[in-house]
Amino acid sequence: MASRRPKPRASVKTPEMQGQPGVVLAHYGQASLVESASGDIIRCTTRRNLPRTVCGDRVLWASSNPREGTITRILDRKSTLVRPDHNNRPRPVAANIDQIVVVIASKPSFEYGMLDRYLAAAELLDVSPAIVVNKCDLLDAESRERLEQRLSLYRDIGYPLLFTSTQTTDGMKDLYSALKMHTSILVGQSGVGKSSLVQTLLPDLDIRVGNLSQVTGLGRHTTTVAMLYHLQDGGDLIDSPGVRDFTLCHVNPEDLAHGFREFTPFIGQCRFHNCRHLSEPGCAVADAARRGEIHPQRLENYRSLVKAMNASA
């Protein structure tokens, strides 16, 4: 079965929007790898008056020779995952995704606060979140049971929770099924095994990367940039570089509560309309946590995040 590709939009005839449709597979420095409607991969530069392209962008481009072209327009993005760069400026990571898959592992140990930040980003983008615990073959029965118990609060909230291993292939069929017909991005800390997951999901990955390397002339930089791949049975998968941390960009504390889905039934019921759910009296969210309707750890992580955002403002 042929790989599913984004459906191209019709070419636009106005001069400033002229070009043929394509999708950005990756962005290297000043160049973008654009897949044409026919499946060819073109190395493109971007017009100077346009913003930087990101993996997953739908674009219009014009050919300058059989293997090179110029991006003439970036089409509207349905969603954009953003994180701050080293200067704390917002930097888009991927566009037009509809699912964020947060990959964690028992080794290296993960931080629940970062997991909550990724889940909040998914909620605020209105895309589907999922949690994958990779390298489960490294866990003995007792350790796995303890970890499942700690993570059960996320399953109770309604987040899909999968345990995977590329060594034993445990959970890989379920992960593939969860990715089908979605445009998903794998995110997480360095060392959690995202690249191994991609390799297992895409048995012909070496061939694909080799073809891309020939176009870019930059070698096999699969772990240094976000890269979009097509799944055989439908859907697109973006593999993103590992990070040490993840921070939400330009989110007001007033909006952050909407990134914690279990808070939703209680937002608007507080005594004060501008309640931030920190220590205000009559807070419906805090009352729900005391009744056990919100897990106390999630409320604590939310409060820590609000305080951190206030400190950096």
C-alpha cells in the first residue's frame, strides 16, 4: 500500500501566491525539504519576506531546477507546537499536527512536571495527547507495577497510556494503531528511545533517510531536526529532537488551567472570577482536589508551573 501523503491543494493563480503544493518534511538551516504532490523531494529556499518554515508546513513552491526550488507561500497552519529557544523566544517545532505523543522511560528518569507541560500544550492546541512509556523491557514485574500505579492518574483522567519496547516489540502494534490516520509528533527527553521507536515503526527508515541525505548533502542528521515520515497504512509521524526540558510559550496563567482537562468542570465556579487556583479562598478547583476529584499532584504541578511562569514574566 502506498504511503499516505497530505492532499495537495489546488495551485493558486494570483502572482504573489503562485506555485505548486507541497509539505515540508524537514528544515535544515536555510533550506527546507519539500515533498511535492507527486512524491518528489525538493530542496527549497524560502522567500525573504516569509517566516521560517517548520516540519509539517503546507506550502506553495516554484521550481528552479529538477531538484531545487523556492517556497513562495506558507499556507495557514491548523496547529503549531512551539517551545522557547535559548534566548527564550518562541520557536515553532512542528505544524499541522493533530496528536502529541509524549515518550517517557524509566531510564532516564522522567519529571512529571515536564509530562504535564506537554499534556497542557496538547490541550491548549486542541490536539489529542497520548503517553508512551518506552523501554518497558528494562522493568521487572514489581517495578512496572509501581510505575503503572504512579501513572494511573493519567489514565483515570482519560489519557491513552501505552507501554512499549523495541527489544521485545511489546506494545508496538497498539502504538502503530494509535498513530494511524493522525499527524503525530513524538516528543520527550533525550535518551527515551524515540528514534528506536521510529525505526521499529518504519522498517525502511534507513532507505528513507539515505534518500533525504542525498537531497540535502548534509548526511544522516536524523536526531538534530524534526523529520516527517509517512506511515504505510495512513498517517504522518514527526520525530523531534530530544530535549532536556520543555516550557510553555506565552501562555497566560489565566489560560493555563484549561490545559489541565480535569479542571474544566470547576473553572468558573470559584468565588472570585479571576481565581488562579493558587491559594485564593473559595477556589472550586482546590475544593475538588480535597474531595479527590482532582489528583493533588496535578494541582501541585499546575501551581508550580504558574509560579514559574510568573517568575519569568
